[in-house]
Amino acid sequence: MERFRELVQSTAIVGEIGLDTGSRVPFELQLQTFRQALEVVAGLPRLVSIHTYRATGLVLEELRRQPVAVPILH
């Protein structure tokens, strides 16, 4: 996450973060990583591309908890 924090300082767009309930990656790991990424970009003026495959409600819930400047859901 520290490397992500460094890299986000030099870009205007952050992507591909998000949740996918159909993924082989365990959901708890996805959720933990997504929350950490949102924490890093919160308060920064960044476009954030957010993957929401079969998880739109869950992603919206996380965005209510930790809003970002310009979320783009797909």
C-alpha cells in the first residue's frame, strides 16, 4: 500500500480498484484492499475508476463510508 500511496501522487487517474463477487480472489481480501485504496485517495483530487462487477451495492456502501473526489463506477 505504501507504493500505491507514492504512485498516486504522480497521477490524475486511479484505477482499476473495486470489488467483484465473482472473482477467485477471496472477498475479504478484496474488501480490505479496496478500503485501503479508498483511504489513500480520499481527499485527493483524483478520478477513480472503480470496478463493481456483481458488487455495486457493496461498492456504494464503501463509498458512503469513505468518499472520493470523482468516482467512476463500471
